[in-house]
Amino acid sequence: MRLVRAATLLLLVTAPFSLSAQVRRAVRSDDYFSFKSAVDPSLSPDGRQVLYGVTRVERAQNRRVTSLWLVPADGSAPGRPLTAGNVSSSAPLWTPDGRAVAFSSTRSAPGDDASARPQLYLLRLDGGEPRRVTSLPNGVTGCSFSPDGSRVACLSRTGPSDRRTPSSDVRHYTGLSYKFNDTGWFDDRKSHIWIIDVASGSATQLTSGDQWNDSDPQWSPDGAQLAFVSNRTGKEQDGDDDSDVWVVPVSGGEPRKLSDHADSDTSPRWSPDGKRIAFIGRTRDGDPPMIWMVPSSGGAPSVLLYPAQDLFPSDLMWAERGAALYFNAGNHGEIHYYRLDVASRQVRPITRGPRAVRRLSLHEPSGTLAYLANDFTHLDEVYVARLDGTAERRITSVNDSVLAGLDLMPVERLTYKGADGWDIEGFLVKPVGWEPGKSYPMILSIHGGPAGQYGVDWYHEFHVYSAQGWAVFFANPRGSTGYGHRFERGISGEWGGKDYVDLMNGVDAVLAANPWIDRQRLGVTGGSYGGYMTNWIVGHTDRFKAAVTLRSLSNFISDDGTRDGAYGHRTDFGGDIFQRHDLFWERSPLKYVQNVKTPILILHSDNDYRVPLEQAEQWFRALRHFDKQAELVIFPRENHNLTRTGEPKHLVESLDWQVYWFQKYLEGKADAVPPDRR
């Protein structure tokens, strides 16, 4: 950290009239077009360089493009591009010898049907054009090199329609699971593992089956076997979650099941000596994800390494020659990496501070980590550090030039009492240009999930609100992750109950501590579960003068039979709609539509399969039926993830609609012009 402070001081001394004297302006929604994202950092096999991606928005084409960059791990030089142009190159990989990098790309060529799908390409660092390695008809994903670099394991989809020409274009299903939010309607293809020879490109299908998907292939240290994840109960198409960890010889043969739980087991990771496999698993529906270990040879039950009552692990990896496992987890509004000592079962943090850290790459011989980190006023950049998190330094500056010209307010933490006296954590952002003695509106924002968390990482929309002169309050009510299993399950059986109290108590606490907030000008918004809570709130209080609900649920009864995860709320209510019908209706905002007095804008996507469009239609029509002030905006071609991964134009327009509504009803600007009329 001394190096970082010294570099900052040098910058201020040598360039006193650059950043410090630059006139800053408030953030706009269309700044999104200028932001870039650092992605997928990966340390080279010798630990001296970091390969990473930079995703930018091409506004005219309304798309995102990722290019690959290379930067010295010691930060001695700025990053340099490896790929450029209008073709996206993503999911970068080093070859084990460090002489080349591989990446996924779609580079269509006339007369070459396979080129229209994402394929794996290889680019030598000593020059030349990328060479296509795979040519599978349906493309490849999830590729990884064998330890000796001669082969690559990839996932590709295949099914009966690849073996015969379909006689009809109808969709025919026999199970509950036939659509998914990100991928749309399912076809008959399933994901399986293929082994590709890097030199020749010849491909061999290793796993098969028309009733299940295989995923996450992981090479054994000796290159002789692959561990992977699959639900081979035959019930996956009926929504069964019992995935397991399997091992299969790369030479072919029947897979062996290693995990032994009735719910999902995922993320198999071989120990450095190849004798053990660690994985993340649940013993039953509703349990937190826990870390387990099993002999790679099988024949013994799995052993629990970490019960995960406090931290919910993801991105699992072995470290320190098998002495430790590193994992990622959210914790009190932050996201960090943690070290689990395999012998003692003790956990300690590796990274620290008010920020979100993700996408760790580890180089054991040099004791180096590379990862992404962002905070409330900075987007993701690449950092490197020692294995224990010390000697950290930032080695990229992807967004420095853009952020230098923006006026960004910091975030303040607060803790208050929710229902049952539980401690609830909240966050407050003041308006840009805040002055004592002046009065300002405030917007309450509610996160999705409810198994998610708000925190101190980057949120473009909050800076847009702040730039409009509005305070922003957001919190983690019960049901949120990052505060332990008991806190997350505290919402069970009563959505809109104690979580509602948690949020309203937070609003009261913020108002009491900040008399400059105008109690008569409060707004509320949220997406997914946050949209549900927005709908619930306006049906139970009139204290808010404007509301914007995004991808929101209004009627549990119809949602549970039409969403992608059919009857997926059974753990939230102790049964499905047939067992707990009255409770499902009791907790549906639609039941209370006649109570609504707050003007509400409904934003929804027409391809949202997580919370189908019919939810927005029911809510809007019921509101208008009872002569409530409401408007409905439908985004074409978008799914549930509009405000994170939707078309850039739509993502920005979504923000513009939110600003329009709050200007009109929170600030009383009757002449506010909706985005589609500008």
C-alpha cells in the first residue's frame, strides 16, 4: 500500500493542474457508452504478465466488443492490446507453455457454417494471425487446456436434431423445464464435453446423453481424467436440482459419481497431487453452499470442510500446494476472497476494504494473485498482490480518463434496527453539490434476489440519481446474502413482512439522522425482488410520491406456473401454490392494488422468462382498472437482465425512463418529457 500512496503523491506533485484542476460534471445515463470493463484477468505461466479483456460499447452498432490486453504483473509498463478491431475476443486462456493465448470468438466466413458459432482461437505471442482450433457445428464454451497443452476440453451442445432433419418446427416438451431466462426456449441439444487436439483440431465427444447436461470440465493434474458436473438422475427436465460431481477418463469410458448429496454439487477442483477433489455442495434445498472434499478415486463419503453459515463460497480454487482453498464470498456489502486452511478448517480474509473483488487468478511459484476490484466511485481494474493479499498494486487504468471528469459522491454506511431488533445495514449517497441547509428528495432502491446484496461497489444508476439532486438510500434487509444463513432465510414464509419492516425502519432511520431530506419527496424503486417489494410497498403505504418497478412480480399464483423455474418459490413459502395457495395470494401485491396511491412506472422486458411479462401486464391493467396513475414500458428483445447485460441503448434508456418518472412525480415537473418522445 506504501507503493500506491507514493504513486498517488507523485501524481499530485508532478501534475497539479491535471486531474485536480479538471472541471468535473455530474454523471449522465449516457456515460455508460464511455465506460469500459476490465474482465477475466489471468496470470501467465511464468507469473510475469497478466492477460485480461477490455469490454467497450460500440454505440453506433448498439453492442459490446471485448479485446484482449497484456500488462506486466509488476506494473512496469501500461497494458498493450493483443486483439483489436470490431471482432470480440473473450474468455482468454494461456497455453501451459505461455507462448500463446486462446480465446473464444465468432468470426463468420462465407460458406463456413461453424464460423457463425463461437469457436476457440489460438494466437501466438511471437506474431501472426489467430488460428481457429475448434470447428464444432454448435460452437464451444468453457474450454481449458490439458496440463501438457496438447489438448483442450470444451463444452458443446448436441442432440437428435443434429443427427436428423426435424420434420416440424413446433416445440415439443415432456418436462417442466423448457425455457430459461438467458437462453430462451430450449431445443433438444444438451451440453457435453469434447476433447480437441490443439495441433490438428480433431474433436472427440467424451460425454453424451439426451436427458442431461454436462458442465465445468476440470483436468486432473496428470491429464488422464476430467471432473465435471452433471445431473444424471433423468429428472433434470422436470426441474430436479440434484447435480453431482463426476470423473471420467479422458481416453473414454463410463463416468464415476463422486459426490453424495441430494441437492446440487458443483465446482469440482482437483488438489495439486490429484488425490482429492474439493467441491461446493448442498445437502438439501435451502441449505447454504458448503465446501466438501472427496477422494478422487471414490469409495468414500464426502467430508465437510466448511459449513458456510457465515460466508457463501464461490470461485473455489486450491492454493499453497494443497494446504489451502481460496474462495470468493460476499460479506456485509463487500465481496472478497478468503483462505480456508484445509487442516485446521479456519477461514481468514485475503483481500480487504470497502470494495468488491472478483475473478481471481493465482500463480503458485511466484506467490502472486491477480484479480478485479471496484468500489463505489471506480469501475473494475486489474490488481496484483501476494498470496496473503499484501503488497497490492493496481496495474491497469481502463477508466481513469473518463472518471477524472465526473463528479461522484461517496457512499456512507449506517446500521439500524429492523424487525425483531435485528441489525440491518444500509447505505446513503448524498446528492451531487449537496449543501447544508438545503432540502433534497430521496430515492429508496431495493436489490433483487432476495438472495443478493447491495454494497460499496459500483452502481451507475445511483450516480445518475445523485447527479439529479436526489439522495439515494439502499439497504440489505433480511433475505439478503452476506450476513449469514440465518439472516438469508429470515424472509422464509413472509415476503413483504419483516423485510418490509426492515426497509421502512431504514427510511425512518435515515430521515431522523438527515433532516435535510424532504419527507414529502420520497421515491422508491427496485428490480426483480426489488420490483416485487416496490409493488408491495405502494400497496401498503402512501408515503412515497413516485415509484418505478422493474422486471417485477405482482402475482405469485400465475408467476409460479409461467416462470422458467416452475414452482421455484416452494422453499420461500413452505410448499408450492397447490399446498400454500392462500399464503401465495396473501403475499401477492396484486391483492392490494386498490390501496395504491403512488404514481408508478412499470418497466419490463418482453423476453423475461424469470418474471414473465404477464406479471407486468396484470399489475398495469389492475392499476388502470382501478383508475390508478400508472404507465407501462416494454423493452423488445430483452430478458430479465436488461439493466445489467441488455442492449446498451436499452440499458441507458431504462435509466432515462426512471429519471423521467422521478422528475415528473417526485419533483413535480409536469413538463417532463418521456424518453420515447425526445
